[in-house]
Amino acid sequence: MKNILKYSIWTGIYVTLIIPFIVGNNMFFPYITGKAFTFRIIVEIILGLWLILIIKDKEYRPKWSWLLGSVFVFISILFISDLQAVAPFKAFWSNFERMEGFVTFAHLLAYFLVLGSMFNTEKLWLWFMRANVLAGTTMAITSIDSATGVRFSGPLGNPIYIAVYFLFIFFFTLIVLYKDVLVKNLTLLSFPSETMRLVRNNKTIFANTLFYIYLAVAALSLFVVYRTSRGALLGAIGGIFIAALLISIFEKPARTTGVIQSGGEKKVIKHIAIGGILAVIATVVIFIGIRNTQFVKNNPTLSRLAEISWSNVNGQARQLVWPMAIKGFQEKPILGWGQEGFNYVFNKYYDSRMYAQEQWFDRAHNAPLDFLVAGGILGLLSYLGLFVSVLYLLWFKKNNFDITEKGIITGLLAGYFFQGIFVFDNNVGYILFFTALAYIHSRSVENDENKPAFRFLSNFVSDEEYQNYILIPLVVIITFVCIYFINVPGIQANKSLINALKLVQSGQVASGLESFKTALSYKSMGDAEIREQLLAHIPSVLRMAGLDQNIKNEFVNFAINEVNNQIDIVPNDARYHILLASLFNSIGLYNDAKPYIEKAIELSPKKQTMRFELIQSLSGMGSSTEAMIEAKSAYELETNYDQAKQFYIVTIQNEIKVNPKFKAEGEQIINSLSTTTTTN
């Protein structure tokens, strides 16, 4: 039984390697939901099997390390933060677009525990690393082959997501390159005699086919990163530099039982590291020297790199969003807003200079700031604690890593952390991050026999009858319950939503409406998105010629009622107030729109688009003076916004029509506005 459990769990772990390739074409947000649901189900299955295994066999019970403690602290802080979140349900479950929330992080914790316990030798880990490298090679070929633009996206759907994936694959490749080629070909074996005599392996590095294979995979991974994300590329380059620097400084002749590595062999590794340092420096210097040449400017990828500067960080969006995150932290400094709470911060502290950017940011596009907002100072410190624990285990505690491997791992995490300053992470990135953490944890406790992580459980599970008749059946029941309630309602709701969208778009509105109702009947994590899709399809339904008016009315009334239900659930989310108000304005129900707009403006006072809806509502109601006052307020929020200026000019012209006494003053204002330079 133990062997069946063991091999089943190992199989489940290896199956996770296919997750990046999954695209749920029949699902809403196909690049996200299919991967996330698959990961959750796999983790739930292998967790259940692992719990049964550790009840029976103490060999696979988790061992204690500071990193294990840090992971538990991090997840616990998120749990507490989500309990008191501004939107607890979304904080725990997230939505179809992101598929994160506490539920995902709980699965990442389970994945970390299983992985760190089941792969309890270097040999097992190296096979898993090789499998990752093989999967990465396949992903690279797939992504390059399917590329349609300058930036690759592949099965992950987003260039940033695929860049993070290949950042890990690149450094995983360096690890197996070091272990499978350098260590085996540079290690000198000692003969069993009093005098230690060293002999070289028959093969040299350059005669080893694996050397070229791994080198090609590493280069391919770096190429994909180069063609996807500037932040990840800089992270990779910085990680290479840090790894090489650490190796060149600290690598020395090392002795282990039965094996000696001489200074000559270590010199080879040090020379490779020094070569890496020089290569990075030369690359940076050369690029700086040619960044203004036509060669760089005419190359789409190189030109994007050449444009990197603080004044050009993603069109200045991050410059404006990051201060909003700081303000949100200052309002809730200890435990934050809970996961998925950044949209509240974004609306409340919206900077009017963001008029040309996306109007609904739900992330700070900075991983540390995202955790600062989600979990307050405790959330940020617990997140940083993961990296600190790794460095402590690697460099200050006795462990099974040699200097070169320590350097590579440190470079990997440095690169990952750096790129995280400019983007938010995704499920695949988190899986690889927790894979790396599990590897570090497992290897650091590999030889520790007396460090059980949950010592108090040993006596609790020692009785065999108690194991067989209570614990194991309980684990089986809980596993099946979790698989169903965590995944099935969401999957069914997602597929019903897709079916509803297809039916409505094909003109089968009545059937589509029934599918919308079915989707909402599951009361899943996707309810808010389902309601938004209902609202978004009202204009097209109303335009359908020949469609029965009763069906149109039923569709509209159902959608409005459902969005009101969403507002009741999250009354302080400006998004749903303004979406419903915009619908009312579009169908001429200006009086109905006005209270929703006023609430939205209260929740997001500096967002011009909110005021544009109010201007439209007031104008439709015949309140030209009030509309002009609101237009003036919207314009004054950011005078460089051309659309706000046009709204102001139009409302002045309307006021002149109904109030001739205002003509002279109004024309004077229009003339002054016309001479003002604005931007879109």
C-alpha cells in the first residue's frame, strides 16, 4: 500500500508539469481558469494521498526548517488579513480572471508540504528538475512556433507570465547543468587507500553531449525571456551576475566523504563564474553604447529595452499607481485590505493623471506592494521573510548545498524578486516559486532525522486501528468533499457562462438567459463576472431586430436585479455602481442613473469617467447648469485631459443655448480653453 501511495503521489507531482500547457478553450478566461482548476484538483488528490501515507509511514512526514515556518507564517497572515478584508468572499476565492485568493495560497502551501516531503533526496529532485527543463524546452518551441507578434505569449496567454516561467526554467537548467555535467566531470574520485589519490573522470566537459543540450536550453529560455518581458530579462541578467559573483568569491576546494575536489577543479568553476561576470558587464556596456543607434531603434525588442527609464515605466502608470498603494497601506497599515482588495485602494486614491490608462487596476503591478496592500505591514514582512529564510538556510545554516548551487539559487530568487517589483505574479509563477522553496527546504533538512515539523502528531496517529478506521476514512471523505466544493461549482458556473455568451451572441437570447440563471445558481466565485457579462450584453440584446420585446425586458430586468444584488454584497465597490449607471444612461433612464453615479463618485472622487456619466445624466435630465458645473470639476481634476475639456466645452455651449445671458461669459471660457494645449 505504501508503495502504491508513494508512486501515485510522485505521478501527481509530475502531472503538474502539464499545467502551463493547459488552455481551457471552452472556459471563461481560458488561459487562467483551466490551469488553476487543474492545479487545485491535482493538489487536493496528492494531499489526500500524502496524508494517508504519512499516517502510515513517518519517513515522509515533514521536517522542520526556518523556511517551512516562514511559509506557514506567510499563509497564516494572508488568512487573517482575508478574514477582515473589505470583500472577504473575493479575498478567499478571487475570480475567474485571477484565480488567486486565499484558496490558491492554501493549495500552494499543500503543494509545498507534499513536494518538500516526497522528494527527500537530491536524486529525486534532480529528476524533477530535468522534467521541468524538458517541459520548458517544449514550451519554448511551442511559444516560438505560435508567436504572432514581437512578444511571445504561448499557452500562458501573457508575455509577462511566460517570462516568469522561463526565468525559473533558465535557472533550473543551470542547476542540472552544474549537477549533471560540471560536478560529474570535474569531481575527482579518491581511491580507498591511506594516501588520497585523485583521478579525473574519463570524459571532459566538452565531450559531454548533455553540456551542449543544457546550454542550448538555457540559451533558448533566455531568448524567450528577452522576447517577452524587460523586467524579467533584467532580473535574469541580475540573477546571473549575483550568482556568478557569489561563486567567484566563495567557491573554494571542498572535501566530502569519499570525494575530493581539488583547487584545480574549483578554479574551473570560478573561471566560469568570472567569465559570467565579465559577459554581463560587457553586454550592459555594449548595449549602453549602442542604445541610441538605428540598429537598436529599428529592432522592436531592443528598442523597448533602450526606452527603460523611471520617466517611462509603462507609460508612467506605475509611477502613479505605486503611490496609491502606499496611501492604501497607510489607511490599513497592520493587516491591509485583504487579497483582491487593491481595486478599492485604486478607486479611492485614484490619480486623475491616469486618464489615458486602464481605468480598473486590481493590482499594483508590484508584488511587494500588492502584499503590502493585501496584508499590511505583516503581509509584506511575511512575504519578504520567505526570501530572508532562504538566504539564512543557504548561507548561514549547515546544509547539503555547495557554493555553486547556493549561488545559482540565490541568483534565481534575486531575479524573481527583481522582476516582481514591476509586475504581479500568476498561478504558474507561484507554482514554480513554491517548487523552488520546497527544493531548498527539502535539501536543507535531507539529513536531519530528528526534526519532525509536527512532533505532536506522532502519538496522535500511532494506533493502527485508529489509523485504519477513523483517520484514513476521514481523510478520504474530506478529500472528496474538497474536490467537489472547491472546484465543481466554479467549473460548472464557468461553462454555463460560456454557453450563455454563445447563445446570446447567436441570437438565442431566451436560452442564453436561462444559461445565465444556471451559472448564477451555483453561487460560485464567478458570480460578479457573470453579472458583469449580463450587463455588458444588454445593449446588443436591445438592438436585436425581431426579438420579442418581452424577452428583451426580461433580460434587462434580470441583469439589473443581479447587478443590484452584487452591489448589496460589495456596496463600496465603485465598479458596479458606475457600470449600472452607465447602462441606465445608455437607455435613457437618467434619473435612475444619477444616484448610482453619485455613489460611485463618492467612492472614487478623482476619476473623470465617473463624472462624465454624471454629466450625461444631468444633461439628459435637462439640468444644463449642473452638468456644466460637473464638467468644470472633471476638467479641473486634470487640465491636460482633452476629453474632459471637450465635455466642458459642450456643456458650456448647451448652457448658452438655454441661458442667453451666459453667452458672453461662456464664449470667453471656450476661447480660453481653446488656447490651452491638452493631451488625450
